[in-house]
Amino acid sequence: MKFTSQKIAYHFFALSMLLLVLQIVYGFIMGFAHMGFDGLHEWIPFNAATATHKNLLVVWILSGFMGAAYYIIPDESDNELFSVPLAKLQFWSLAVVGVIAVAGFHVGWWEGRKFLEIPRPLDWLVALNVILFLVIILMTLLKGKKQTTTAWVLTMGLVFAALLYLPGMIYFDNLSVDSFMRWWVVHLWVEGVWELIMGGILSYLLIKLTGVDREVIEKWLYVIVGLTFLSGILGTGHHYYYTGGPDYWLMVGGIFSALEPLAFLGMTIFAVQMYRKGNKRHPNKLAIYWTLSTAIVSFLGAGLLGLAHTLPGVNLYTHGTLITAMHGHLAFWGAYASLVLAIIAYSMPLMTGRKLHDNRTGHLAFWMSNIGMVGMTMAFAAAGVAQVYLERIAGYDFMVAAKETQAHFFVLIIAATVFTIGVLMFISNFVKFGKPVDEALQPEAEFEAIQG
């Protein structure tokens, strides 16, 4: 690392690891409940477990994005972070809001709006937290000695993510209008501005890990931004098929949903091509693996599996079934979770000075977590196809279909166990690195910083 203020990223990465473990715990609770073993229902009802599982996902990925920004922006702008005390305040406020939200779900304190369950008072605290975060990032960037496309794409993704949180805070009496605006947050985050954040972090990692000229990589970044806006914005229409909106969303959503894989395909080609052109002697092989898997797995999960069930004729049957879980798990793992793990794998050796970036534990963590996630995706796919047939075609009752798909969740639990072991190995490596130290400062290029 170049600047001592970059060490603040460690706090956000540590919070991400803690929340990831909690998310996995709630995933197991839901998985066993699907198998008929719902012994915790009195204390953790299924709806509370679902809300907690999904919201923990959002918070730990956002925490990872914030940590990535606190590490990347000082480096890219060649300037110390604007204010470390403010960054620490922002970190603790984020952690406190997260704890209160999770606790609230277990006592029925929520809005009940899917994916946006946290109650309105906490919404305002989240908004204030994000505003403070953006002030720190923008002031760091504007006061910097240099401006880069990578830094600005990352920053604009974060700014737009904050702005698009606001429609979800508006109250509507009409459920159709409320659902319409809710997707401005949910869809335009994960298939819009989060892709800008993804592109910015991916660009930074490829510049550092491959040694390919910045100008070449950032030209590709413009292509990714263009593809994201081409498909992502109007692709929101595939959520409007059955919310009481106009019929034209069937056409708009269908056409632009079919184009959405282009952005992820562009990222995949981008990452693989840069790796092939670059210097493959970089010692941090794990950071390279996580970076490449981000692009490849996101194309498979977000791109292809998303397309597989968002076209109107298919979505008529798959809407609201386990097919969505099939797509969602691999998409989030590839596009965003793996990206956070990639920046952690890259930055931790540089912040701590400890060369644990290419050990056996790290490699096992990479392969077991990815293999486990693919197994979970296949189990969700099998259960989802069975559910669609039983409920939507054969006409069986929901609970009858749920009973018939229990066996698939036994397979899912096995795959989830493999995945969890991989994640715990990654966290074990994270803990072994220890805390960042000033002695790890390297004023020159970071490509050489972890060699030797």
C-alpha cells in the first residue's frame, strides 16, 4: 500500500467476513427448513430467516465495496484519504445499523417489502451513512494529484447506488406503483450501478495484476459501461410483467433482458484477454484466480442463467420459484461476492506485509467455495424445475410441491457444506494475515510490493 489511510479498508473487509458467516448460517437454517427440519421456527420463523439472509448479503457486499473504495481511491488519486476519523465513524455507524436491522427482523420490526425490509428509521441512517462515505471518497478524489477513469467509474457507481436507494424510501399506497419503484433500487443496483462498481474494481485489479497498459484496460472499461447502460436500465422491465403495469413491459423487458448478458460477456472477454496479454509472473495467484472467476462465473450466473428465465414466455412459469434462487445464488457469488474476495486477496498482503497470498489453504478455499456454489446452483435448478412442473403445470398445491422437492435440498445441504468449508478457509487466511501495519508501506508500484 502507498498510504497509511488505506488501512481503514481492513475494518470493512473484516465486517464483510463476519456478516458472510452469519449469512451462511441463515442459509443453512432455510435449507434444513425446506427439508422439513424447521425446529428453530419458534425463534427464527422462515420469513425472518429469509429477510436476514438476503439483507446480510447486501450489507456484507456493500461493506466490501466500501473497503475496496477506501483502498483503491487513495492509490488511484495518489493522495491520502480525506479523513480517517470520519471513515472510522462511517464504519461503526454501518456496523451498528446492520446489527439493529438484523435484530429487528427477529422481533417483527421491518417494512415487509421484499429485499427492502429494513424499517424507515434505519433507511434514514443508511442514507446518512452513505452520504458521509461519498463525501470522504469524493473529497479524496478531487484533492488527488491525478484522476483516472478507473477511479471515476468506481466512484460514479457508488454515487448512483446511493441515489437509486432513494426511490425505495418513498411511500406509495398503490402496490403496483410501490413495486415499480422498489425495482429501481433492487434491479438497477444489481444489474446497473453495481456493474459500474464491478467494472471499476475489476479494472483496478487487472491493471495491478497483469501489468497491461492502463490505457488499454480503461478503453475496455468504457465498453462495459456502455453495455451496462444499454441493457441494464430497460432490462428492469422483466420485473414488471406481473405487477399490474402496462403490457408494453412484456416486450421491453423481454428484448432488453436478452441483451443483459452482453455486459457480463464483455467483462469476461475483458478479463481473460487482459490476463493473456499481461505478465503472468505476478506472485499473487489467488488474487488472479478470484479476479478471473468474478468475470467468468458472473457471465454464467448473472448472464446465462438470468436469461434462462427472464423472457416473458418462460417467466410466466418460473416467476417466484426456486429457479430465481438458482440464478440469484450463482449471479451474486460470481459478480459481487467473488469480486470482494478478489480485492481482499489482493490487498491484504500489501496492507500487512505478510506473504500468505499463494498457500495451500487459499487455493483449497478458492476451489471448494466455487465447486460448492456450482453444486448449490444445480440443486436449486433441479428443485426449481420440479417445482415449476408440479405447481404451474400439473397444478399441485404449493405445500405438496414443497414436500416433493425436499430431496433436492439434501443435495443442496451437502454442496453448501463444501462451499462453507471453502469460505471458512478463506477467512482463516484472512485472520492469519493479521492487522495492517505501517511497516508495509511501499511508496512505489505495488506490482513489486509483494514479490520476494
